[in-house]
Amino acid sequence: MTWTWKKRVSVLVASVILLTSLPYGGIAASPSSGGSELSNVVPTNELPTNLLPTSLVPRNVAPTNELPTEDQSVQPVEQSVQQQNSEVLATTPPTQSAISESITGEDEQRVIVTFKDKKKVDKSLIKGKIKREYKHLPSVSAKMSSKEIEKLKKSAAVESVEPDIQLQAASQTMDWGISVVNATYAWNNGYTGKGVKVAVLDSGINTHHDDLNVAGGASFVSYTSSYDDDFGHGTHVAGIIGAKNNDIGVVGVAPDASLYAVKVLDSHGIGYLSDVIQGIDWGIDNKMDIINLSMATSVDSPSLHRAVDNAHASGLLVVAAAGNTGNAQGSGESLQYPAKYMSVISAGAVDPSHQRAPFSATGNQLEVVGPGTSINSTYLNNAYATLSGTSMAAAFVSGELAILKQKNSAYTNVQLRGQLDQSNEDLGQKGKDSWYGYGLVGVEKGINTIPVDAPAPPKDTVYASVYASVYRNSMISSAGVSITTGANMQFTTYLHTQSVLKDGRVLVSGGRMGMNTICSGTCAFSMIYDPAANKWTDTAYIPLPRDEVLAYHGQSTLSDGRVFITGGTKSKHSSYMYNPSTNSWLKSENYVPVAYTHAQSILNDGRVLVTGGIDDDEDKPRRYSVIFNPISNTWGEVATAAMPKGLLLHSQITLKDGRVLVTGGTDDYDSPKGLNSAYIYDLTTNVWTKAADMPISVKLHSQSVLLNGQVLLTGGELADGTINTNAYLYDPIQNTWSAVMANMPPRFGQAQSTMPDGRVVITGGSDNSNSDNSRTYSTTTIYTINTPSMLTVNPTNQVVLNQAGQVITLSGTVNDMDNNNVTISASIGGITKSVVVSNTMSSPVWTLQWVLGTDNVQSNAYTNITITANDGFSTSSTTFVGSITIDQSPNISTNLIPTGSSASPAFIAGTTPVLTWGFSDPDSGDSQSAYEVVLYEGANVILDTGWVSSSASSYTLPTGKLIRGKTYSWKVNVKDRVGIASNFTGLSYFRTNTIPTLSLTSYSDGQTVPDNKLTFTWTYADTDGQQQASYQVLGTQDNWSTIGYNSGVQSGNSAAFATPPLASGTWSFKVLASDGFEWSAGVLRNNVTLPNAYEPNDTSSQAFAVNYGQNYSSLISSASDIDFYTYKAAATGIDRITVNVPSGLNYDVFVYDASLNLITSGNRIAGLSENVLYDVTVGSTYYIKLAGVSGNFSAAVPYFFKLNKAIIQAQSTYQYDSNGNITNKTTTTTHN
């Protein structure tokens, strides 16, 4: 059709929904039946247990409306300053040491109560002791009995009652982080965080540490008013943020930042949720710039959520650790709270290689990562410690934000957050991902980045983190939809609005009766539909002038139950408030900034956002949005938050995560064709972003949020003028649209709401935009849409020994908002188990079990097990991402060394032998994870290693355990990779060796012998009765600086050895013997003098045999004396002879081959030493001749010579001209 606009003719429907809150308990509230349903969900590495006291971690618990009971239990986890994850974890219930604090009677509990009235806390309803009140939250913490708690939960004034859970710090494990984030760049440019206030909510800060300045703080723990640290975690975190740049210890990212210690954890690293909230409150009151929360919990707390939201709304930057709940594969959504909240900057951890730390939590909401492994920082007692965890990473992020805040002090927290997100090193997949978020923080890029109005990273809420895993891929199908017709309205109408009242009834206001209908009487009607009675009831009329029509207006049900309508064709800049309790309308005196064709919805904080529309004085749609505050009764324009385009005749709804979805409409006042665009407004960042385009171009349609958080869009006029008959579903998590129903009645200008029970009610509408053939309806159509079941599973790893009767158990909770009976099924090893669960609206626990021996489940490791939930209409699923290992115990170890019997023990060398064994396991591919060695002397245990975590199949006995000459026995047992132990081996015996002794029976110290060939004799003794296995003779002429003679190791039990001819002079000798295990001590003969026994050697036949490396000396005793020597070449190459000639004399040296052919000679002048080099062939015989030149000799002064293998090195140096041509070459040759 053709639209003609006369300032007042327009069509609009604005759909408004009252968002229902989740049942008490949220995602992970406390179990309903005590410790039997609990199991540990925090995987940790096995670490030494003797370093620090144990700490407590939470068990996985199921959603429920019950508070924790006294018999719930927690499991200790070992904690180490050297190597354990550093994180604050929620734990339910308190430790035994805290029982007196948390339980004063048999069932008295600590709880946090939040009231619906944002400005008033009705303390008269608290029948117990109030522990804390909050300035910025409508909440109190109190101790109350279970009976009083149940009463309080039913009060209409109370929004939620939640357990005051405890939080606690746990630690893992060196300092590289400062260089990685390049903090020095900021310091060199004058940015050190000076003037920026950082609140560290933790265990306090060590105020006496030489490396820290603490500007102030507060304590919210019960036993002390001091904010000094008595646990260590807070001091470590504070040092990363702002340790002083003072040339000692470490330095923080922002060394001049003002650190404030907000003590919310005690000396055991434990604190109550209420204390943490009070600490956040303190941070707001004391105008902190940054709050660091190096803590994480799996529990979604409404009051904690609101506390961090308040801090963000107050302009603070809130940084939290992502959690140490990640896995090595980096799979799954493991991000924890409060990091998961939209108002919080979540920080994951990387190692020095910029790789995700295996423990770092993952998820779509992860924003940034920082250094988080082996971080050295300040600690208690003026000391330093090395810790690892996302706690450390969060501190690096807070430190960078302090620098950015100093540089850009006028920037808002939203702008600074955008600056942070835009200035990272992109890691992993390109762009934002679930392992690294926007990437690794970096100061240099950060201070050089100009923030833009970019959208904040998407954050999942309670709905997204829990429900989306089930519903994300679930669409409404015809099998899950039933359609019923309710009672007709008293009038046919379209272009009206409706919203759901607090009691579940639906209020319809205004509208037109037909395209050409002229109103007679008061047309500004309103009426209420009661779905329980299926009845419409008139209400008081809207106080408009007679015969005036109210259409194209907006309507919302406020948090206090009143209904607020704005604008409209006749109302225009007016607004009206309806009070259901008095059935009365009241016109507001406030001027509404828009006239009509706008849309509106109520925000999660209770205010009303109005978008688009037109005014009487302008012909184009508005881009700017306005917000109405019902508490102050004031309007305000949303600063800088302009929509991408001006719209009218569009539809608007607030999503469960607090963002606002605007769809369709038109941007052309004169030719208003429907658009397919969709936009999302994020109140926390004040930014509009484009959502996925719709499958249709439409205006005058309606939409509402289903219980699962998805948006159902129906009706409307298409761009070609026809009427839409399909329904479409928008998934805000996936940002996708899909068609879900067809052949619906053609309607535009209808109104739509989702009622508290999940049914969708659509009223009125027109079927044709052509004024000549249109019909207007009074129908009420109710769509009952099946909601797929929500399924959770306990992810605890299980190890089951492969024995008959052992049981595998999968358990979790199921919630079906339609209360359908749900069939839970899963298969392990091809064996499927199912169970039918009823009363599913109350989130009951389900259990599936496989009994080994009865169910044929084979030994194996099982993971990624799909669990399905079928409610008769649709099937949803979740995945068990832990591991179930059906394990056979390892075989008893074999191949023990040393091994022997008690009658014949094995001999071993030394007193620190290495014990070795072999590992085998019937499970293919299994490996050893630990061992235990026990050592005996007789029947007495002298060593028990206990379980040693190691894959090594060996153990070195420590010193001091064994004595020589004694017999010992040992045994070993091992564990496989999942911790199943083998039986011990039998005892293996060994005897420590006694070192043999040797006594020389030849020669004496200082003896002069007549020959240069020596024969050594000795006696050998061994108390173990072992025969001599080998021996060795060594000699030296320089007091053992070098070895002049070495016989080498000679095998056998001979007690005599003859040397070859040795050089003359004074020698010392050493003789050793071995029993095959160890050598005896060397027995010495010192200062034995050998004669010159080379003569006669005047001919080659008399040549004296010489060896390499020995010094020889002799005399040319007469003018006719000639000395010949001979040897066989040890290797092919170059040999070298050096001769030292007596001063003033001239001797020459000649070298011959075996045939006495001259090879070379040295003929230097008198007084110079000879140095002769020549080629030799291995095994060939050579002769050396020394003779005096021209009768030179000396009967008193000897010459000295030595035979060696020559090593020659040549080095060439090249010179080049300007063109690169070689102009000169110099080669230097050296030899030794």
C-alpha cells in the first residue's frame, strides 16, 4: 500500500516483557541432600604435600533452592608456594575452622538477602543477626535459621536469598612478565601509574615490605581490623601491580600506583562473599580507579553480580581472574565468576612462550590475557615468591590499566577498557577467541592507542553460561508448539501495546479499532487478560480527551509493578502511569522527549529505554535514545549513544543479559518500507552494534524474549506490502536468525508478550494494510512453546579398577521449565543407560550407573560422553568432558637390577647404586606415573621412599644408607598413569662391594735400578673372595702433572708386569688392581731412578725403541758417537721430532724409512733446537739418527728429544678491492 503521513497517521507496536528471574540457586547453588551428591570439580596436579598447609576447593554442586547443610564436605588440595595454581575459589560450605563463624545453631546459616526495592532495605523482615549492610546495594548479610530463610524467600519484598559462600586462595607455580608487557616503555615515557588508586581485594598487603608502598586500606574479616597480609596471596598480587622501582627485589607494572589493601580473605585465604561485596562497596565509596579481584568461583551470585555492576556504573574498572579451571586441551566454557560478568574485565594466563597456560579458563567471554606462569613477586616476611595462575595475569592487567589511566585521566572506564582491548598482541585464532580473548596485554601499544567507541567484548550471563549450552542449538519445532485460542477482547484493535503485570496478567492499552473506524466515546481504553481464568476485564480508561485514539505508543511494566506508557498519536509528549493495585491511571507532568512511533523496554536496572520515533516538528526518525528513571521520575538522553540510523515502527526488547535488541522498522518517514536490520545496545559500554540481519524486511511486527533467552518475532508488514505469516527465532549468543513456524495468521500491528510460565500471548492486529479490505481482530492467541530441558553433568574425573562390582557413575541435574518427564540417556563403551526423571521444574538430580562385571564395559579411557535429555518434544544434550578410566592394575615389576637371592646376593659397586626395574601394564599404552622403593637390612626397613611421582624406572640410593661389605634387600611397586598401584615385587638381594687391596713386592722408594725395563710384582687381597679381574701400571716424571707411562688396563689375575724400556731419569709409579667392580687404591713407588740404557745405539740395528709423548735424553759422547732410535708410526699423518741441543753445540737430526732411505733432516745452526716434520704411514718403521756436526759433542751435557703427532692449522686472510675482487691472500700456518 501507499502510506501518506500527516504528522499523526502511523502504525506501531511496542512489545514489552517482564523478565522473570531464575530460581534461587542460580547456576551452581548448594546441593539439596548433603555431601553424597558432591564430587571434586577442580583438577589439580599432584604436588608435594610438605610445603604449605592444605587448602579447600569447591565441589561441583547442583542447582537447587536449598541452602547448604551442615554435613556437606569439601576435599583438600595441596598448596605450594613453588608450584601450584594461584586462584581464589568458592567453597561451600565453610571449613571446620570456620564453623563457629558460620553455624551458631544446628541449622543457622549465613545468607545474603537482596530486596526488590532498590532504595529501601526492610530490616524488619530479617529474623536473625544482621552481619553487614551495604551502601550501594539493596542487600544485607545475616545469620538466620533455615525456617526463617524459607519464610523470607516467600516474601514479596525479597528478590533473592543466597548462601554467603566462602572464597579462598589456593596457590601453584618464576620474572619475565614485566618485559613481556613492556612496562619499561611506559616508565621511559613518564607513565608509572602515579596518582591512580588500585584496590587489591585479597588477603591484604604486607605493609612492612621494603618493596611496597601501601597507601591505605580496610579490613572486612571478623578477627582483625588490620589490613596487613597474613596469608601471602594479596602481597604477591600487589607486587605485580605496583612493587616499587627501587633497585631491590622486583618491580611492578605501575610502580608509582597507589595501592590500597582491602582485606576480604583471612589467614587461611578464606573469606565470605559478603566480605568481598563490602570490599567492593568500600572501593566505590573511596573513589578507587581500579578494583583487582584475583579470585574466582563457579557460583553465580546475584549480589556479587550487582556489586560489580555498581562499581562499573560508578566509573571503576573491575578486573578479575578468569579462573584456573581450564584444561590442557583448551576445550569448553570454563570461565568463572566474577570474571564472567559483563561489567568485569576477565584475564586469562599465558606462559613465557605466549601460549595459553594449561590451567587458564577458556570461554567466549574471556577478554584479555596476561603473564601468569612462574611470576616472581613480593611475599610475606619481606620475602619474594614465585607463583602461577590467572590471579597473576589479572594483576598485570590492573597494572597496565593504571598506566593507561594516568596517561588518559579524563577517559571514562568504558573508554579505557576499549583502549585496553584495542592494544593487545593478537594470539591464537585471528581476532577475539576463547583462549586469548583480544590477546596479550601490552603497555607500549596501549599508551599509543586512541580509544574508539568499539563494543565491549560479549559477556555471557547466568543465562548464557548455563542455559545456552543446552538451548543454543535448539529451535522451536512444530512438535513442541501447541496453539490455543483465548477469550476475545471486548474490542477489535491493532497498533496497541501490552505488557505482563507482576501477577502474570496481561495489560493491553490503546490501539485502533479498524483502518476506517471513527472512534465514538473514549477510545483510550485499557483492559487486562487473566490467563488463569481466560477472561478479559476492563480497567480504568486512560485520561485522554474524548474520542481521541492512543496508538503508536510505548508500554512497559516497571519493577514496582506499575505500567508506564509514553507518547502516542494523541498523547504525543505525554506519559501515563497505571497502578494495578488501585486500577487507576495518572498522567505525568513530565515532557516525553519523543511523540510517537517509537519503541521502549525496561532495562535490567529498572529504568526505561526509549528509542527512535518522530516528533511533530520533524519529518525524520530520531537516532538518539532517551532513558526514563522511575525512581527520580526524570528523563535523560543517552550520551553519545546514537543508533546507527533513525527508526520508527520498529520493535524493541531487553534480552536476558541486559542488552537491548531493536529490529526492523523503517528509516524513511515519507516512504516507510520495512528494514531487515537489527541492532543491539549495551548499556554497560553505551555502544550500539549491528546484529545479524533478519531473514525478512519488516515493520509493525512484535517480539518477546522466551524463557530460554531467545527472541521470538512474529507478524508485521513486509517490504512488498504483504503480511508476514512466519515466526523467526533470534539466538543472541550465536547472533543468528532462523525460521521456526510457518502459516501463522497474517497480522501486523499486533501485541506480543511472554508470560511467566513461558507461554506467548499475541493479541489483536490487522490482516491487511490496504484500507479497503483490512480486518481488525479481537483475538487472543496463546502459543505454548516447549522449552528444551536444561542438563548439567558433574565433570569429575573417575578412575575405576576393572573388577566385578565396581561402579561408574554419571550424575547431574535436569531442569525442564515445562515440568515434563525427562529421559536421561548416555552410552559408555557401547552400553547405554537411561533413567526417567519427574518433577523436573525443581532441578532434581539424575544418576546413571554402569556396574562392571554385569555391564560389558571394556577397559579403556572414556571422555566427551554425550548425555541427552528428551522431554517428549525435543532432545537437548550436554557433554561429560572429564575422563572415566577403567583401569587394570600394572603388572608386578620385572628385570630388577641388582637382583639376587639371600643365599647368592648380587655384588654392587659403591654405596649409592642405581636400582632399576621394568614397567608393564595390561592396558595398552599405559605408563608409569609413580613408584615406591623399600630398602631392608635384614628385617629392618632402612628406607621407604613413599610414592614418588615419576615415570623413571630407576632410583639412586642416597648416601649414608649402605655400608660396604653388607647384604641388603629391596622391593618396588609402581602406579600407572591413572594412579592404580601394582603389588610389590619380591625381595631382591645385593651385597655392597669391599674394595680390594694390593701390596707391591718389587722395588722401593728412592731406589736406583740398573735397567730401564722394570718388572712390578704384587700381592692381591679381597675380603669378598673375589679374584683380581684387571690391573694397571702408571708412571710419571713430573710428580703426576702428566702421565709418562701408561700400561693401559690389563685383564687377568697376573701379579706381575714388565714395562718396555723407559726413559732415563727419576720416575714415580702407581699400580692398581680391580675385582671387576671397583679399583683398589693405587700403591706408589716414588723416586725410582732409571739409567741411560740407550747405548750402544750407534747403528740402525742397535736402534733404541722409543714411544710417542715421552721425553728422552742422552749424550753425543765423542766426535764419532751417533745415536739411532726407532719406532712404528701409530697413525698415518705427520709426525714431529723436537730436539733440544746443548748450548753452543750443533747437532743434526735425520729421519729414515725402514729401508734406511732418508726422508728428511734438520740442519739448523749451532745452539738452535731442531724441529722436524715429516709424513708417516701407519704401521711403518722409521729410524731417527742424531749426530754432531763437524765433530761437535759433549760427554757431560745431554740433549733431549721428544716424538709427537703433529697438528697443523692453516688460516687464510683475503683482501678485496671496492668491486669485491681478491687483491691479496695471506696464509698463516701453525703446528704443535
